[in-house]
Amino acid sequence: MKPSKRILGAVAAVAALSLMAGCGGGGSTGSSDESSGASGGQVYYLSFKPEQDAAWQAVAAQYTEQTGTPVRIVTAAQGTYEQTLKAEMAKSDAPTLFQINGPVGGAVWKDYALDLSDTDFYNALLDKSMAVEMDGNVIGVPYVVEGYGIIYNQAIMDKYFATSGAKAASVDEINTFAKLKEVTDDMQAKKDELGIKGVFAATSMKPGDAWRWDTHLANLPIFYEYRDNNVTDMAEVSFKYNKEYQQIFDLYLTNSTIDPKLTPSKAVTDSMAEFALGEAAMVQNGNWAWGQVADVAGNTVTEENIKMMPIYIGVDGEEKQSIAVGTENFFSVNSKASEADQQASIDFVNWLITSDAGKSAMVNDLGFIPPFSTFSATEQPADPLAKQVVAYMGNTDLYNVAWNFTTFPSKDFKNSFADALTQYAVGNLEWSQVVEVFVTEWAAEKQG
Amino acid sequence: MIKSLRRLALVFTGPTIIAFAIAFAVPFLVGLYLSFCEFTTVTNATWVGFDNYVRAFSPRERFLSSLGFTALVTAIAVLTVNLFAFTVAYLLTRKLRGTNFFRTVFFMPNLIGGIVLGYTWQTIINAVLVQYQTTLISDAKYGFIGLVLLLNWQMIGYMMIIYIAGLQNVPGELIEAAAIDGADKWQTLRHVTIPMVMPSITICLFLTLSSSFKLFDANLALTNGAPMRQTEMVALNIVNTFFTRVGVEGVGQAKAMVFFLLVSGLAFLQLRATRRQEVEQ
């Protein structure tokens, strides 16, 4: 009896220990808590993108090695950043460095965000208007810019331009919605000749995968509505450019690889795979998509053939419109953390944008297009779509479409709009009902 | 003896009480408090009184409509799951070849988590509907049927095991006596077997009722409320209120409180009603 009891006890002890270890070690990088850095503070960054977790962990280890300041990086699971942050912020060991997604996130977290107007990284911003300000405080500083537009496959386009009766001779001629429609309609008619299933990759309307339409595409009419009113946010909108939205959305649906009725079964990865396999010539997405395209098995799109053009929706003067460049990633420092931890977090970000190691990590490992003056023209990411974005940013003939979707009322608003769009796509809703959802949900969700 | 035991009462019950307090009582009380507050993180809240409860019932919150949908799914699922589970259990307690094999097969789906099931069924149903040029989320009735199908598939196995245990405990002499008295198969089932397995029916009804009422994971994975929130069940509605919107955390918490009262009230009533049907052996 005795030995078996002892074994049982040992097993129980081991189980209990491993449980405790499991709790304590969850997500930590193993940076020891005893060896605090020179300033005595430490950094705990709650990161946003799961795909960048490994890169961030490496950066953190490197920083700790160089300065002795412990840096802990925890990454929230895909699409759960806000809820993870809400939970983590309630702990005594809260993140010292976190991120907000723009003015809307800023309004939620303003009580927790330190004024960053005196920091070096704020002063190094190329465009200070990009920072999130609230009540006179700078509470969020962008650390990356991104751009989106219509990504196209140059090889398929060239094949089309060579066909008889092509509606354009080069992509440069496409600079209005009318031209885009003319060309893509013709391409759709010649899809067998071009060896594609459709011009535009599937309009992914699967729940949770509709952000290209409920956020990115919806940004354009809102951008123009704000511009007409000369404001940067509105409590109520009229969705003035809804006809323009409808016509580009219809274009995506009709000149597509699939029947509009099947769009609710498609995810973004499906669309990107179609593009990568050469089944579609165009897909609306941003510079982050290169990884997705390159990783698809059987990818036929080469680096020099992947290009991006602006999304034309049919607004007057859009010949001068560029792609949409902006960000929804802003660093904020936890104002409720200890001063030493706040300083450590600020030092960490400063190191990221000034030291050679930090800059290299930002550009090469994390693949960021940095919005800071400390980066030279050569210190930019190497991937082909990021290069396109940088080129568009440098083109002063064109006006940039700002990322006004950071002022969209809430995720719930986007979900409601996406649901309505889906029902419109499959033919269950009239367009006027979609517009009504957009306008009423906007006003209601803005009230909070 | 009793006295010394009483003295030691805290030693024996203490660990359980502490665990219960940490895992249930304290969070529950904090939650109750928060339902009267406006807050972003749970440690920093301001009192607003009954505002949250008033807002929770406004039509815009879709709380009542999701409650209606949940009630519908639950009603159908409780009926079908128990009917099928009992039928399968009844068949598998006959003297058939390979009953053990079939019991295992029917129980297997229960071992798969709701999220995986949700995505799997989504793919299956979409693959069928694509023949008709439509998808799962084109129409709320597909989502409804999908949820009921999924619940059946997932829960029948577990309920079947409980029914089998109940059926095997029906004394053979009672069945025999019924047969001698000239009762046919249907009469035996109706007047001997079912009253004898009433405890199993109680448990199964209770389990199916509460788990379909609280269903979250499968709902999230299968339709996520689409189309237009028409297939959003209460649990999903609460989570969406809390996590996808700005400044309405308190309303979400108030909904959760109402939901708690409903589930516990329903389960209590149901338990009392079926308890009365049970027969002492």
C-alpha cells in the first residue's frame, strides 16, 4: 500500500506544479523578473498581430540583451485584441505599452493613455496629424503606415492589353471608375481567352471576413463625405456617396470568379488564393497581403508582376486620387503603470526607431513602413507591395485617401453593415435598405 | 463525536468554500455590481443605477429577439434530441448484434468541441446548399435548421448513454409481469419502461435544456448571427454587446444577469416538474 500511495502523492505534486507553471508561464517570453534594467522599469507590450509574434519576441530578446530592461511581449489571438486588452488592463500587472486603433479606441482608453507629446518618437513623426489626440493630449502615436487599393497581376493585364479591341493600352489609362468598369467588363467577357475565372477575386462575405468591404471600401465614400464637410469625424452621416459605393461593389460582384449568391461562403484567404493561382486578375487588399499571396502553394504571381492601383468609385476629380494610406496601429503608454515602467516603455519605442538594430527589426523583421523621420529612404521594407505603397506616398501629384475608417463607430456597426451587404449581394435586400442600415447604425453606435 | 466533527467543519468544507467563492460567488457578486455601472475595465467603474437594464430591453439591443430565437432553438432541440436519443437507446438495448460498436459510434460526436463542429457543419451545409446556388447565411431558416442539426448530432450520443443506463435498470420481472398480464410492446413501453426511466429523462431534459439555452461556441462558428443577427442566440448577443461595441459594457453585463436569472429559473421549474413524475423502485 505504502509505495503506491507515495507514487500517487508524487504524481499529484507533479501535476499541481505543472499546473502552476502553466499559469505563470502563459505567454511570457521567459524574461526573468529579478534582473530589472538600469531604470528599474520593465516593458510589457500587448501586441496585435499574431503573425508578427515571433518577430516581436526576437526584438524583445535583443533589446533585453542590449539594455538589460526586461521586455515581455504577449500577443492577443486573431480578432480578440480589444477583449484581451480589457482583461489585461484590469490586472495589477497590466500592459505598459499597448495599442489603440484610432480615435474610437482612443475614446475607450483615454483614461489609460499617457500624454506622449514630449516623447522623441512623437516628435520624429513625419506627419504629426496622424497621431491620435484627445482633450489636448497625444495619446496614440502611429508606428506603421499601410496602404490598400486594387492589387492586380501585371502579367494578366498585359495579356489583356494585347488582345484585339482592348479598351486600354496600359494600366496607367485606368484612372476613373468609368474606365475601370469598361476595362473589367471587357476582360470578364474575354475571361476564357485570358485564362481566368473572373477579373476580381471572390467578394469574401463570410462572417468575420467582410472587412475589405465593411471597412476598407466603405472608407472611400466616408472620406469624400468628410472632405465635402471639411471635418474629420461626424456623429451622423448621410452616406452621401452610397451610389458610388454601390457601383464599385456591384462591379466586384459581377466581374467576379463566382456567383454573387455564393459570396457568403468565401473567406479572404479564398480570394487571395484565387489571385495567387492566377484565376483572378485583381483583388482589393493592402500591402500586408504579399505574404498571403507568396505563401499560397502553386503561386503564379511573381514579385515584379504584383502591383497596386487606387480604388476608383466614380467621384469627380478622382483622376488625382491615390491609394488609401494610413494606419490603425497606434502605440499608447499605460498612464496607470509605474513611472519607471512608463519610461522603460518610451525608451523601448525610441530604441525601435533610432538604433540600427531597432530600425532593422522594424523594417526587415516586422515589415513595417515606418512613419518616422529617423528612417532614410533606403530603410524601407523589401516586399513588392510595400514598395508600391512607398512609391504612391512619394507621388505628390496625387492626393491620399486618409484612413477615416478609424472613426467608424464600432465593430458592431461594421458587422451590421457587413450583414446588410451580404444580404444585398445574395439578393435579399434592396440597396436603399443597406443605406438605411448604414445611416441608422452609424448614428446609434456613435452615441455609444 | 458529532461535536468534534462540527468543530472541524471548516477544515473539511473550507477548501470547497474557498474554491466556490473564487470561481463563482465573488465573480458573480462583482458582475452583479458591474451591471449597475458604466465601465471599460472591471476595476474602474462608475455607478449608473438601472440605466443598463432599461437599455438592455430596448429593441436596438436585439436582446429580446435573440431570446426568442434561443427559445425556439431550445424547444425544438430538446424535443428532437431526447426523442432520438431515447429511440437509439431503446434500439441499442435490444439484443442486437454489435450494440457496443454502435453505442461508441453514436457517442463519438460528443467528444468534438463546439467550434470545430460549427465550422465542420458550416462547410457541410454550404457544400449541400451550393447545389442550389445559395449559402447557409442567405436565409435565417438555414441557420436555424443548421443549429438544430448540430445540437442533435452533438448531444444525442451523450443522452443516449444516460438513457441506456436507465433502460438497463428497468427490472426484468416488471416487463415479464406486464407481458403475462397481456400488455403489448407499446403498452409496456408506455406504462412500465417510461415511468421507470423517469430519472434519466429528468437528467436528460435538464442537460439538453440548459446546454442548448446557453449555446455559444457552435452558434459563433456556424453562423455568427448571420443573416442580420437573426440567428444570434442570447449568449452570443451578450458577448457581442460586451466586446464589439464601445461604451456599452454595462448593458452587456445587465443582459448577462437577466440571462442568468432566466436560465436558473427555467432549470429550476423544469427540475421540479419532472421530479414529481419519478417513481420509486
